[in-house]
Amino acid sequence: MATLLEREFIFVTGKGGVGKTTVAGALGLAAAAQGRRTVVCEVGDQHRLSRVFGVSPPSPDREAQLAPGLWTTSIEPDAVLRHWLEVQLHSRALVALLSRTPVFVYFIAAVPGAREVVTLAQAWNLAQPERWGDKQAGYDTVIVDAPASGHALGMLRTPRTFGDIARVGTIRRQADRVRALVTDPERAAYVTVALPEEMPVTETLELETQLEEEVGMGPAAIVANGLLSQRFSAAELEQLGETTPNGGPPELEAALDAARLQGNRARAQQGQLRRLRRGARAPVLTLPQLLDGELDPDGLEQLARELERKL
Ligand SMILES: Nc1ncnc2c1ncn2[C@@H]1O[C@H](COP(=O)(O)OP(=O)(O)O)[C@@H](O)[C@H]1O
Ligand SMILES: [Mg+2]
């Protein structure tokens, strides 16, 4: 079985704000460090990673290079759908004309999953030796920074639903190819990202089951992100809880409060991490909470090294 970083297609899923883009970027650096030409696709025009690396954002037909061996691109589903139709119909003018007709609007808006199929097809296309509409070489690894988990599951479910509706033609072939890829454990893998907190852990355990049921494979790894360091032992925390400064400076009270808060949060995280590990079938890896503030390339490198050690 191919190891995670050897898969062609890595799908990073999880609730918004848990660190999906961060983990996708760190996985990208780790794959690139193994000599794989890697691209991280953000779905929706976010351009987060190009901002973190301080490079110009990608354009629809050109990925932005972030580091040696690592590129990023954004997939904007409506734009991809339009481009895809242009390629299929061999005519930009025709698509522009069709865009003004109700049939086109119907096609885009009413056929469930059209956006999702073309989004996945676009990601799939990035890995092809010869890509649609251009002659650039394909990537070895495509990492998709998927939308929030509900939507991502819809996206993975879609090739089946959509393929069932579109029984013939190029769309059907596209949907079939995408489905073959996203359900092939040799080529595709899912990584779910969670914060070690009560609700996110519950949702991550549910997502694991949903992935198994709907895609036929669970996550290859679950990343528990943002782990606080455990600065105090249980005995020290207890001691901290009992300490009251007698007439000391106010700074002492503030420092004690901060220490208790950090200590209690770290302890609560460890409890949720144990719950996640007990309930999950996939291996659970942890990433530390780096110092506050916006993540920079050095921080991402640090997280990439952690992932490499733990994968
Ligand atoms: N391990 C970490 N250490 C420090 N900051 C982090 C870490 N993971 C994520 N962040 C920060 O948390 C915020 C949300 O992360 P992001 O990757 O954008 O989440 P998502 O893509 O899931 O919405 C960002 O500001 C990011 O820089
Ligand atoms: Mg994100």
C-alpha cells in the first residue's frame, strides 16, 4: 500500500478554522521534500497559501510556486465549469452565448453536483501527464484543501450521484474517472483535521464513519492540530489551583491565572485527544500550537517536519 505522501491525491477535510489550509500546506512541503512535484489546491478563491509565502496569487491557468517542488492554485468552481465547457465545446464564444440562455443557467444551477464534479475533475487534471488545454506536465501529488466537511462529503458523494444522472457523454466519463480516483486507496487518501476539543472530536469521529460509508475508505490519518504544550504536571496544576498570593503584586495574580488557564486548557486537550484516539480507527497525529499570530513559511516548515516524523 502506498504511504500517504506517495498518493496522487490527498484530500484534507475538516470544519472551517481547524487548520485545514495549514495542514494542507505542511503536507505539501513534506511531499515536496520527498522530491514529489506537489500542488495544493484551495477550493474557492482564497489564495491563503500564496499570501503566507508572500508570492503573487495563482491565476486560473498558472499555479503559483511557493517553495522548491511546491505550487498552489485556487479552484473556483463556476470559473472551472465555464472553462471546462469551453474545452468540451471547443468554443469560448459558444459558451459566452450559452451563458446567456436559461439552459446554461439550468445546467449550472440545477444539475446537482456539476460544480463539484468539475472541481474534482480539475484537481484530477492537475495530476495528468498532459493536462487539458495546456501542455504543462502534471503533478505527482495533488493536495485538495477541501471546503468545510459537510460540503466536502457532498463533493465526494457527487461523482456517483452526478454520474447516475448524466448517463452518457463526456460528463459521465469525467464523473466516472473522478469517482475511480477518489475511491482508490492506492491513489487517493483523506486526512481529517480536528482541534482537540469536545465538539470537533465528536464531529471528526462521525466524519470517519461517513467517509468509510460513502467513499469506501476512512481517513489515512487524523491530525489533531493546535496542541498546547503541557507545561505543568498534574501535581503542579493542583498546587497552582491552591495557591493564592497573600498581598503580593497584582502581576503575580495575573501570572498565576495565566498559568492555571494554560494548564487547564492543555489538560482538557489531552483528555479530548485520548477520546479521539480511543474512538478513531485511523492513526491520530498531533501538531503543536505554534506561537500566536499569522503562520509564516518557517512555521509551516516546522509543522511539515513534525508530520514527516509522525507519518
Ligand atoms: N498549529 C498551528 N499553530 C499556530 N497557528 C495555527 C496552527 N494551525 C492553524 N493556525 C492558524 O489558525 C488559523 C486557522 O487556520 P487555517 O489553516 O486557515 O484553518 P482552515 O483552513 O481550517 O480554516 C490561521 O490563522 C492559522 O495561521
Ligand atoms: Mg482554509
